[in-house]
Amino acid sequence: MKTAACAALLAVVAAHALAAQHVTVGPQIAFGDYKEVSSELHYRGTGIAAKATLQWKKFSGDIVLSKLKYKPSSDGTATKEFDASEVDLRLRYYVTGPVSAELGFIRRKADPELEAQSVGAVTIGARMEYLLGPGVRMALSGGLLFGSKFSGGGSTGALGALQLGLGLTVDALRGRVQATGDYGFQRFSRETDDGSGALPAPIQQSVGRIGLAVAF
């Protein structure tokens, strides 16, 4: 009985919460550029992504699921392709003016792992959002990546990993549909040590995404 009562209460609370929420969901096409260790290991790729956003009172957040197929670039020495599947979750709390504090995590898995590094990290930063015109919004974000873990080992310093982001949304059909565009940059100043001393082995990725979203 207690379980049923709790479930009913949660359902009522969720229903009231959803009524006050603003949700968007939609697919995107992704384009990526990836470098590892040096600019010689250079890949470019394309793929698909899905993005969902949620806004409730002073809280907001988004989650992006993406999968890109990276192929060796003609200007590098890489010889094999790999897939990169990534989860990117951001939670925000409105502070003042255009500024919100941001907390989240990323998890990117390379397949096969021998061709590139899988990585996970916690993100801490801020986001600024501006209204450029009727139905047109731009967002700028930036922050540091902490607790980075790499499938091939290595580490970064306290300020050795960062990310930057740019987002643009344009409303259509009275805001029920949105055209979306996003750009994200990540840089891990990773170092490895095989016993002979620390060696630089940085990882850098840039991803652009364009798509459509439906608002609820």
C-alpha cells in the first residue's frame, strides 16, 4: 500500500512539474575533427546526433547523444578509421542576467579503442544566453573538465582540460519547431609516463551539429 501511495504521489508531482516545463527534442547531423598526440594523427568524420533540452523555473539542461565515424585525414599519418560514440549531459542553474552556472559530464567511447582514446570527465563552467532578435537565441559556454579518465592511461593537470561551446536556435511555426546549430571544442592536455618521464599526448576534438527540434 505504501509503495502504491508513493507511486501515485510521484505521478501527481511529475504531472504538475511537466506542465511547467519547456522541452525540445530533435535529430541533428554532426561533423567532427579529431586529433590525438600530434597533428599528424588527424581524423575527420560525420555522423548523427540527437539532442533534448529541458527548462523548468531557474533550472535547465540538455543531453546530446552522438555517433561519428572518423576517417584518416589526407594531411596526417593515421591509417585506420574508428567510431566515436558520445554522451554529453549538462545541468544549469540561472544566476543573473544572461549567466547560468553549469555542471555535467561527458563520456566518449572509441571503437576500436586501439585507434583512439575513450575518455570521460566531469564538466564545470558557465553559460551565457542572448536574444539576438525575435525567435533567435545564441548561447556561449565554457568550462573546465575535471577527473579525466582515458582508456590508454595518462592524466591532465588541474587546468589541463577545457571545453568551449556555441549554440544557435531559430524559432519557426510560432516556436513549435526550431532550427538548431551547435559547435563544441574540447582539449585535453594529456600526459603519459612509460617510466622515462612525462610525455605530452594531447587529445583535441571539434564537433559541429545542425538539425531541427520540436518544442513541447
